[in-house]
Amino acid sequence: MNDRYDPGYGGDQYELVGYDEYGQPVYRQIPAQQTPQQAYDPYAQQGYGYDPYATGQQQPVPPYEPYDTGGQQPVPPYDSYDSAYDPYGTGGTPTAGGTAAYDPYGQPAGAQQQPRAAEQTAHIPQQPGPSEVPDESQAGRERDYRTEQFAFVEEPDGDSEDVIDWLKFTENRTERREEARRRARSRVIALVVVLALVAAGGVGYLWYAGKLPGLSSSDAGSGTSTAVGAQKRDVIVVHLHNTAKGGTSTALLVDNTTTKQATTVLLPNSLSLSDDSGAVTTLAKSVDDDGSGGTRDQLDTVLGTNIEGTWRLDTPYLQNLVELVGNIDIDTNTDVPDPDGKKKGSAPLVHKGKSQTLSGKAAVAYATYRGSGEAENAQLERFGQVLQGVLRKMSSDAEAATVTVQTLGQIIEPPLSDKNLGAFLARLADLAKGGDYQTALLPVQSDGTLSAQTSAGVVKDILGGTAKSPDQGSAVRVSVQNATGVKDNTGKARVVLLNGGFTFLEGGTADAAEAASKVLYSDAAHKDDATEVAKTLGLPDGAVTKGTVASNADVSVVLGQDYKSSSS
């Protein structure tokens, strides 16, 4: 190993003499004639208070032998500021404390040292020294630092990981709580919006259907005729023909498109009608004699309706219709025997009870059955039950209902068509499924006439209130009630009115006779007509007064005992 250092200029050479406390090499200039010296022990220094960069004369240091102290006096402690370290072996002089100078090369304290020239001062190339002499205690503390004291830098502490995990857990928990609160608020807002929309939709539907309390026509007062008459209704008349036993049953199918209510109005066969000539007939005879068209017009006259078409439904078609819709379920009020049963005491075809399922054959038997001793209206009411049961099972889709009607293979009488009938039945089916369907019987008196008190609820509320206004030039309809006590006076008044150009309507017979006759009108527009009717019947002008008029008439007449017919 070459310990010499050749800087490359001036021919001066340097040799390594040791290392300072910072671990940097220390050089000195090699003199021209070097006296052999002992080997340099860099660890034999006492203290760290020397200045390796000092260039002046160093204080002599007493000799120190670390391995052999025999024959020598123990070296007392020295102060690093009282003894200077001479790394060049120039010998030493006693310090102020009397301690001999230390020679690091092992020469005796009294050995002669060669004087050292000033120009041979050690030089450390490119190595700056400390700006001041470091404190011994500070140097000692720096020297005591060991690698294991800095182990925490390289090795992660378990406690620190726990702290980090806890902080993450706390942060995640807080975020989850905030997210839960946000979701809860969003759900509450969405629920409030949905409830508001549902409430608004329900109120709108009730308003549209006229079911809101205080806003419907029935709650608008005492049922004024104007509010009821302004409602729009679609009406079709149905005639059931019993092809096996004969006879007919008639009902009106009413769809009130304003109130979204549907009704089957059952018409007794004893209902009194009058033809164009004024002849009085019953509903049953009119269906057989005048046909569908004539009966429809007579019903319009008596009831003040506007029937749009006639649906003739023979019993075989009713049976097929029930089977097409998949049977019906109704509450039956009596047992019906099998019409084809030959043995007495055989099981009935229809049993009395709740929610009885009827096939096509059973439905026809029930709709046409009239028990012994029963009134005619009992059979009519069973027919109404079957009609409502069919509508509950029919499709609410217009096209599907039309297909059902076309499948029957009927010939529909004009002006009604299969498409119109199918669409009409689909609307009724929708109302029947929703519970907005009822069946009502038109009450008539024993003579077939309508009573103002008993028929007002059906004719006025269901069929449209007052009778429809007659077309310009049409005859004034006059309802006549006989209160004279003489039955023939009704016929006599009918003949007089027909001859005078009026339309006669049978008003029935009053329960008790009245002394004075009355001619009533409800609308001021018919006051002149009422006056003309009074003159035609030979009644005084004082008999004309404003009052309650039959719902199907323009003018009502109550014949009292003062009425004198022209033939009498």
C-alpha cells in the first residue's frame, strides 16, 4: 500500500499520518532527511482537543505506552485544553500543569527531537477543517451514537400501525354515518313526493268522476234538474226473447259518461206506451207488434230518453255469450229446475246461494225463470242479475269485446253496429268490474202508468231528469192523470188532445179524487202551451199554473171533477 501523496507540483511529497475524528485522512510533508520514528498509533490519543490544522509550535506531549506501564509513572489526567497534541513527533514541553508533552510516536519524553521548519507544517489538501474546536462532551455524545438507536427509522412500529388503522376506522365510520343520513333524507323526500303525487291523482280522479263531497251533482243541492239533465248518457235497449217458451224481457243499459256510473234499468212489460196515432199499448205488445224501431221511439216519448240502438238478444245467443265469457258468478235467490229434466224431484239446475257459478244453459234458465205465484218483476230482476254478471266477465278492451260480439254471429239492427255495441259493452264492463254499476227497476202503477212520485228517482236521476226538449215543430207532450173518479175520462181526454195535435202521455190514476182540474208547467217557455192545452180540454184559464211536471212531459194535467168531456 502506498501511503504517500504526490500533489503533482513543487516536488513536495506527503505521507498519511492518521485520521481525524471525522474519519478524514491526515497527511504531513516528508522532510528532506527524515529521522526514523516509531509507528503511528492513531488511537493512542488522549482527548479530542487538538487542532490538526494548527501550523504553530505544538506543546510537547509526554510519552504514552498503552501496553506496558512498567517502570513509568502513571500519567495523570490531563485537560485537553492544557496539552496540545503533536502529530509530528517534534517533542513536547511540559504544560502549565507540569505534564510532559505527549509524543505519539513513542519516543521518550527526554529524547532529543529535531527542530521542525515552519515550511514543513502538515498540509491536508482539499479537506476543510472544523471552524472551531468541538466540545469534548458533545463529541462524546456523538461518539456514543449506535446504529440500533435509529432502528425505528427502518422498522415499522406496531403501535403506529394501530393508530393509523384506528384513524382510518374512525374516518370510515364517520363517512358511513354521513352517507346513511344522506340516504335517509333522500328516501324521506322521495316518499313525500310520491305521497303528494298519489294524493293529487286521487283528488283529480274523484273530481273527474264527480265523487268529491260537495262537488258531485247529488250534493249540489236538492238535485236540481239542470245539473242532472246536463249530464251525458249513452243508452241502449236490450230485448231478451225467450225462443223456447215465448215472451220478452226489456232493459235499458245506461252509461253516464259524466259521472262514470252505469245502470241497468229494468222495464216491466206492463209499462204503458202510446204509438204515433195515440193508441195506448203495453211494452210487451209493442215489442211484438211494432218491432224494435217503433218500441224505441215510444220509449223515448214516455221516458224522455234518447235511445241510440236496440240489441235483440235471443236466449240461444245469451247462452253462447255466457259461455264465451267463461261462465258467470252471481247470487241466486231461488232454485231453478232443469228445463230438460224428465223426472220429478231431480236436482235443480241452479241452486240458491251466494256466488253461484252458472254456465250458459243455467244462466238462461235463471234469467227466464218465474216461479209459481211470483210477480212478473221477479223474473225481470233475475234477468238483470245475469246481464250484470256477463258484463263483469266481459273484456274491458273495446276490440276484444267487439270480437266477442262478432263471434256470436248475430245480425245487429241498425243504427247499432257490432263495433259500436262492442265498444259500449266494454265501457260498461269496466264500470261493472270497478263497482260503479247498479240495477234499478222502473216502478209503474197497476195500470202501467208512471207515478210522478215513484218514478222520479229513476226517470229523473238515471235517465236524465226532465224530458228532453222537443224539436222545433214537434208536438207538445201532455201527461194526463185522472182524478175525476171516472175511469173513462182518461180515454176521452186522450182523444181530445190527439185531435188537438198534442202527444198524449198516460199519467195514471190519482189515489183520491180532486174537485178542481189543474194544468201545470215548470218552464216559462211552456206557459203558452199549457194555456192551449187548457182551452183544448175545456178548462178555465185559472187552471193554468206553474208547478211540478212529470219528468217525461212538457205539460201535466190533473183532471178534476170539474172536467166535462165533450161527449158527455
